[in-house]
Amino acid sequence: MAQMYYEKDADLSLLAGKTIGIIGYGSQGHAHALNLKDSGMNVMVGLYKGSNSWSKAEEAGLQVAEVAEVAQKADVMMVLVPDMRQRDVYNESIAPHLDPSKALMFAHGFSIHFKMIVPPPDVDVMMIAPKAPGHRMREIFTRGMGVPSLLAIYQDASGKARDLALAYGAGVGSGRAGILETTFKEETETDLFGEQSVLCGGITSLIKTAFETLVEAGYQPEVAYFECMHEVKLIVDLLYQGGMAYMRYSVSDTAEYGDYSRGPRVVDDHVRETMQNVLKEIQSGEFAREWIAENDEGLQRFRTSRQEAAEHPIEKVGKELRDMMPWLQQTI
Ligand code: NAD
Ligand code: MG
């Protein structure tokens, strides 16, 4: 059984009197900063001059300064700038101000695990990785609940890294839902694998291929959209609530029989082999090297992919149908 921690395991007083520097104020940054502030902690937000986020953070009542100033003043720093920017921000503005009294934290292990950032050995390095998009994390916290987080310790120079990370995790609300201990390696590799093979890459490719199959066979794109895309949320909600058996209980016996007899043919051993290869590229660092190079070369291929994907017929027909269901925008 995995090691789980809850509010009772955390001692928030470890962070009392300390300054927590939140570097970046985007999806994760705003949620961490505001949740910690509401938990009674002393928070400073680090940004660059001219950042759009600067006034947003000030309007929320937070103290804002440039990253280097925050790095000087903060005892604990949570790095929440985009993963591909972290190396430069760290080298330019954080590293020069690190000393053994400080702790460095991340919400995803990419920079540390793939050695884009190599902190000095006498600094604590930890992770609290909330398992939710930042806006959801903030909203759930304001309703008195919390989202689960992963905790990992990369360096425990002070002997207090785990207790400090637990206090931070409880401060952002995760003590209410559970804080699960992992490693930087496990979090980084499983996170990349999950988003590539299921959450982002797998699911969109499955939907798109099924949509194209129906449209190419002469069915109306609107029908194909409802069947292959719109209904995914309804099914996923059932999976989320009660697992696969609950989803199967809720659909018809015909759907359930089709699931058992046809599902494994759609996602067959060939797909399993591909997933194993995708995982190997993550483990070997090949994916990381490719993505870092793409960033260094100006993201041209990335932008082309984004453009092409946005022009796919499923997006056109989907927009028309969603515009007729304005209430969809309110569901979370
Ligand atoms: P984001 O793009 O939403 O926000 C980035 C913030 O960093 C912005 O406020 C931006 O102005 C600021 N920024 C950019 N460059 C900067 C610079 N040079 N100096 C100072 N500030 C700068 O990013 P995000 O999605 O919140 O991701 C942050 C981290 O959290 C990443 O490590 C990511 O993997 C991790 N994470 C994100 C989510 C999520 O919900 N999006 C979930 C779990 C973990
Ligand atoms: Mg993830």
C-alpha cells in the first residue's frame, strides 16, 4: 500500500514565520499562492517585470516582486513557471541566491529528473504535485475541500524536507484529500506516460480516428460528433464516480457486450506494444531531449501541429453543436 499522509500528519507551524516564494502566477501559481495565504502563510509571488500576471496577483492581495528578489527573501520557493522556462529562470534568478537554509520545490519533476536543473547538494529539494488543474484546485479549496497531491523528496539536506513538504501540501489543501508519496522519477515518467497514452494523446487520437471512420463511411459528422466526442464526458463521469463496473451497470447490456467483445480488438496488442515503446522513450530521456530541442529551435513544429489540429472537421462541427448548448460552458 502506498504511503499516504493527511492533515493530521502535517505540522503547519513549520512554515510559520517563513516566507514562501511562489515563482509564477499562472494556473498552478495562483492556486498555491492563494491557498497558502488563506492557510495563514506569508506568501510572496515572483514574476518578471511586464508580466500580465503581476497586477492579477496584486489585486488578489499578494505581495509581488521580481524572481531574484523573491529568491533572496524566501525560505521556501515553489517553481511554477512553465517547465521549459524553469532552467533559465533558475540559472538567472534563483541559483545565485540559494543557500543551505532554503528549500526548493516543484509541482512536476521534469526539470529535476531530466537534470535541466541541478541544485546544490546542500539545499532541500521536494515536490508537491497537485493532481488537478490549478483553477479546479483553487475552487475546491474555497469550498472547504482539497485536491490530492503527490509528494516526493529529491534531496533532504536539512533532515526536515519531508515535514516541510507535508506542511506545504496541507497548506494548499491537499491534506484534506490525501498526499501520496512517490519519487521525482516515478511522478515524471508516469505523468508523461499518462498524458501521452491516455489523458491527452490517447483519448484525442481514439476520438478522432472513430469520428473519421464514421464520416468516411458516409454518416453525418454531427451524429459522429455526439457519439464519439460529446458522450465521452458522460461515460468518464461514471468511471470517475464508480469505476468500470459502475459504468457497465449504467449502460445497456448491448453496450456492455460490445465493450467486452470489441474493445480489446480496438486497443489490441499492437497498441500495447506502442505504449511500451512510448514509455521507453520517456524512460530513456528521448522524449525530453526532443521536447527541449523543439523549444530551443523556436517551437515551429509544435505550432504547426496545434494549427492543424484546430482545423480538423471534428473541431468545426463540435463548435457549431456546442454553440447550441451554451449551458455546457458552466459544467466543470
Ligand atoms: P502557466 O503557464 O499556467 O503559468 C506560468 C506562470 O509563470 C505565468 O504566471 C507566467 O507569467 C510565469 N512566467 C513565465 N515565464 C516567467 C519568467 N521568466 N519569470 C517569472 N515568471 C514567469 O504554468 P502552469 O500550468 O501553472 O505550470 C507550472 C508548473 O506546474 C509546471 O511545472 C507544471 O508541470 C506544473 N503543473 C501544472 C498543472 C496545471 O494545472 N497546469 C498541474 C500540475 C502540475
Ligand atoms: Mg499530469
